[in-house]
Amino acid sequence: MASVTLRDVRKEYDHGGTAQVAVHGVNLEIADGELVVLVGPSGCGKSTTLRMIAGLESVTAGTLSIGDRVVNDLPPRERDVAMVFQNYALYPHMTAYENMAFALKLRKRPSKEIDRKVRRAADMLGIEELLPRRPRAMSGGQRQRVAVGRAVVREPEVFLFDEPLSNLDARLRVQMRREFAKLHERLGATMVYVTHDQVEAMTLGDRIVVMNEGQVQQIDTPMALYERPANIFVAGFIGTPPMNLIEGVVFRDDAIRFRSMDGSLIVTPSNAWTSRLEAHAARESAVVLGVRPEDISIAGGADASSGGGDSAAGARVELIEPTGSEALIYTTIAGHDMVLRSGERPFPSAGATISIRFAPDRLHFFEASGSAI
């Protein structure tokens, strides 16, 4: 296996003499054996970045290395990478065995070696019974396993996955996520995985690269991204439902507090925020308060037993989404839309008015420009 390094990697397309930048100077080091997930909305540049690693897109500027080789000008076949696509790309006239063996046959590997590698990969992925079948006799999940097996038998230095689960139903996606995690553990391989699904990113990645509009927003471990987002975009993108964001100002009376722009919501953060917010309070600077749904509780309920924070009366319940052990409660507070996650029974009814409490030590603050304070 090998590491992958991107230094100021940039991709531009020429549209009628005008350069359109798809990827802006990405800097990324992927360690040997690491699984890194590129995540972001459609058009953010994640697939373009993956295709540059694969050699399917040229690099406009910067340096791209696999191991100790600079591969900017190498064709895909010389990069020793294997790519699994969203659409499986299996040959319909071949069996699963023949699809998995095809690349090795092109390389004129001995028949015994091919058979050994195909059967070992099939055993690893639990698809031995599929080997004699053609793609039309397989389900979507089975086809995806065969496509992964075809990559595994090549024993490449780097595996590249481009939204491989997006064509599967929700239940099968969950199952296949587990399969990918097991595969990475067994192979100890370097993997780069692209998805727009942040749940996939959080559950699979050793590290996650969050991208937007061709730029890297943050690179970190899943929980670090969740607990310490670098900016408003990451805060709103990572997490389901996303973080609640409220514009307002920081001010001081007997303590440092946050006040929404219309003055309808007052929140007192924990003392840990005092030093970081002191300068903003002196100027009554515009900031954005962020709070995750699980860090809001219904005042007076068991979830609020820890005390602290501020309760906001008059939160009107607009919608309840029960998920079994808990519910997502969508509310409005003086015009502010807010969602909280609660396991406190009974769940309130739509149309009810409740008081809510923010966990003072679980708040986030961002500059008006978007960066974390």
C-alpha cells in the first residue's frame, strides 16, 4: 500500500476561453493504510479530486504523489490504483468470476494465481455463491460487492470509491457500510472514499475532508468535526439534523450572554466561553450561536436535570418526528426555527407551547464571517 499526497492541487476547466475553477489548491496527506472520506454537497469538487488521483482528470496545477512517485503525468494504468464507481460498471456478458478475473487476465497472470485471488476476494466479501452468476441475476448490493471484489483482486496501492452506495436502498446502504468498514480492517489498505452522505462519512472515515465550492473547509476525525466545526458550513453540514444557527450579538451585564437579533432569545454560555467572547461582548459584536438538537432539552424534563443555561418560553411545536426511543421536535421561537432531539416521554403534541433549555457547555459561536470563535 502507499500514501497519497496532494500539494496545492488545482483543477480548472476552459469554458469558451474563461477558466472555471473546480478545485482550489487542495492540500491533503493520506497516510498508508488510512481511510479518508471526501464529503460535501453536489458540485463541491470531491469527485473531481478523486478522479485526479485516479488519473481520469488532469491536474492543472500542484503536485499529486502516490507513495514516493509524482503521478501528475502518469496514465491511470501506471498509478496502481483501483476505482469502484457508483454504477458498478460490470460486463453484463461475464459472470462474477469473469468480471473479477478480467483485469488479471489482461495482465497475463497465471491461471492458478487468478483463481486463488478471485476466490480469496469472494470469500472475504461473502460472495462465493455469486461467482457463476451474471450481473442480471444479482441484486444491486450483490453487484456492488462484485465490483469491490474486482478491485480487491488487483491488490492496488490505493483503492478509490466514488459514491459506491448511492444506488442502494437505505437498509442495504447500512449493511454495505459495515462491509466497507470490515474490508478496510482486513486489508489495511489506503482508501479514498467520496460521498455526499455525511452519515457514511462519519461512520467510515478515519478522517474526513469536508469540501464546498471546490475548497477544503476542514480536515479532521469524525468526532472532532462534529464537536469542533471550523466554520458555519461544517457546523451545518455535519450532523443530522444539522446544527441550529441563530444570528445575534454577545453582550455583558452581570455575565457574558448571547441575545438574538430581535431580542427574543437570551442564552448564557458556560464560563469556559468567557475569555473567548470577552472582546466580542465589549463591542457587542454580531455573532452566530450554534447548538445541536441533542443539546437542547425541554425545561423541567429529565433531560434538563443538569441545570444551567437559559429557558426560552413560548417555543411553539410545529412538527414531531418520532423515531422510537426519541423524537425530533421542530419548533419556532419568535420567528426562529429550531429542532431538538428528545427522549423525554410523553412527546409534546404539534401546536403545544413548551419551554426549552440550552446546555451551556455545549454551545458553539461563530464570527459573522463564518469562522469558529
